[in-house]
Amino acid sequence: MPSLEINELIMLIIISIPAIFFPYLIKKRRDIMKWGLGFYALFMVFLSTNLEAFALPEFFNFLEHFFIMVAGILMCVTAMYEYYKKVLKGKQITLAYKKGSSVR
């Protein structure tokens, strides 16, 4: 039976802090909402890793690897969407210089 490792417990504590405050953060910044599913899948990875030491190690090991895959796919899809929306589809930056200014 796997044992609880201190580094896995510390990672769960560290990722729990933003997981708790994420609903508050999306009220302030709506643009990070699309990253939420991938972030919570990553939280489930660390939760499954720690629960694996207490009960049902095969089941939680499967969940850990499943949520690693889900988090990777969701983060990749979100990053591609952000790139499409902001770089490919977004407005091009135009620089407006004043007349007579010397730009080097």
C-alpha cells in the first residue's frame, strides 16, 4: 500500500489555496474563468494522489492519471483558444505618432 509523502501533501495544500479563492477571483476577473476546468482537474490530481495512500490505491491511481490527462487536454485547448482569440483574431496594434516627433 502506498504511503503518504510529505511533498504530495504540501502540493495539495498549496493548490488548495487558489482552489478556495477561485470563485472570488472570477468575480473580479472574468477572463480567467475559462482556465477553471483545467485548474480544478489539476486540483483533483493532487487530491487523488493523497487519497491513494489511505484507501483504494488502484482506483485513486487511475483517477490521478485520468485527471492528469484531462488537465493537460483542457489547458491545451484553453491556450489554443486564447491564442486564436487574442493573436489571430484580435485587433492589430496601431501606433499613432504625433506630427513632428522624431521616432528612432
